[in-house]
Amino acid sequence: MSVPDKNVEGWRRKIDEIDRRLVELLNESSNCVVEIGRIKQLSGEALYQPDREKQVLDGVVRANPGPLPDAAIRRLFERILDEARSVERTVMHGSDGKKEG
């Protein structure tokens, strides 16, 4: 990734590039969630596993160098985990987890 210019537009282009990468990574993670949902469905495991969620949240907070505060990272990942459960729930209840609408 190139260093942005010393102007707002350069920084915005950098943010746009990072945002595209975030979408790519979130979808890659969601593909893993789909597979986990299939495994849980076959094995009869519960969808919601609070110990695993706590592990994930504690891990991302530990990995946070800032400048976002730990509470912000926790809130962001709580939302990501909520969406992941939604994808997993969809897979476990017979849909393919494909994009809506």
C-alpha cells in the first residue's frame, strides 16, 4: 500500500483501500463460519458458545495496539460475532448463507 499524499483525498483513498480489504477479510472469515455451521449441524453442537466468544473478544482486545480504545474494539467484534452467528444460524437451518437481496 502506498503512502497517501499530504492531503485529505490521499488519506481517503487509503481508507477506501483498507475498507475493501476489510470486506474481503470479513467475507473470508464468514466462509469459515459457514463451514463451522455445517460441522455443528452434523455433530449437533450448539450454535452459541459463550466461552469461545469470550476467548475471541479477549484475544482481539489483547491484540489491540490502538489508537482505537479497547472498548471500541470489543464493540466492533461483538457486532462481527453477532453477524457470524446469524450466518451460522442460516447455514444450520438449511439455507446456503448466500448474499441477501
